[in-house]
Amino acid sequence: METYLYEDKLFVFVLVTLLMGGWAAWMTGKASASTWSRYPILFFYLVLLTMGVRFLHQAPFGGNMFSPYYFFVDLVIIQLIGLVSYRVRLAKQMVGKYGWMFQRSGALGWSARSSAE
């Protein structure tokens, strides 16, 4: 049964895309931020990861690996998870390494410290 988010079963979508792919995207975003990589490099890594996720849909579960629509759906989900992880880690690094210059500004950002502090 095809839907807008998944092509076969909800269990397969949750297992492969959200749990396995999401965990790998989270770790990829964290690793990219740890090495001070820019976002285009992270984007490239996450496109490769999405190809792997599509393969995991196809190989054990019989999904369509080459469906552009479901590739795009998986890509958007994996990019969002990877980008959130990237920003969380980058904010933590900026505040940790340059604490005299920056302070935490929410979960995903940082801001310059005022000179009065």
C-alpha cells in the first residue's frame, strides 16, 4: 500500500528510514560538525547515505530503489535529521571552544556575548 511517505509498510519505513537512516544521519551530522566541515560536504554525505537507505528498502524488503519520489522523501527526512545534528554539535563546539566570545542561543545556535558580561 503506497502512501506519501512510504511505499510498502509503515514498519519498514520506521525501521529503515527513521531508525537506521536517522541514526546514521545524526551521527554523520555530528561527525561533520566535529571536523568543522561546511554544509555542502554534509549534504553530499547525506545524499550517499540516502542511497544506502534506498538500497536497504530494496534489498531485504523488496522496495523500489530507483523511485525518484521516495528517494526525495527519504532525502528530505535524512537531510533534516543530519542538519539538526550538525547545528546542535556546531553550537556546542562554538560555545565550548570560544566561550569568552559566544553564548548559547537556543538548541541550534549561538550568539556573541555582550561586552558588559
